Amino acid sequence: MISPESIPIALGQEDDGRWWADIESMPGVMAYGPTREAAISAVRALALRVAADSIDHGEEVPPQFEKVFSIA
């Protein structure tokens, strides 16, 4: 089973010290944080919100989340 934690995240640090995290396979899913860990947490939360919003609106689930839930 795939988990949200297995989705690749690109990281970087701005000149002002802020960290950014980006899920390149999900356009627009990028977040900033004062620390590396905060940026990772923020982008994971955003990715989950995007997936939940898609489900709520009957839209196609982002491919990264298609195998997160298995139907028994």
C-alpha cells in the first residue's frame, strides 16, 4: 500500500532562511515553513486537503492518492 509519506517532496531554502517544500507531481502544492520539518508538514497537509477537496466535489482523485486507500 502507498502512503502519503511515500510521495516525493522537493525541498529548498530561500535566502531569508525560510524553507519551501513542493510536491512536483501535484501542480500548485507548495508550502513554506520556518524550518525544514515545518515546510514538509505544511505541504503534506496541503496535499491531503487537495485530495479531500477532489473527493468532496466528485472530481478525479490526484493519481498520487489513488492507491492510498484500498477497498476490501
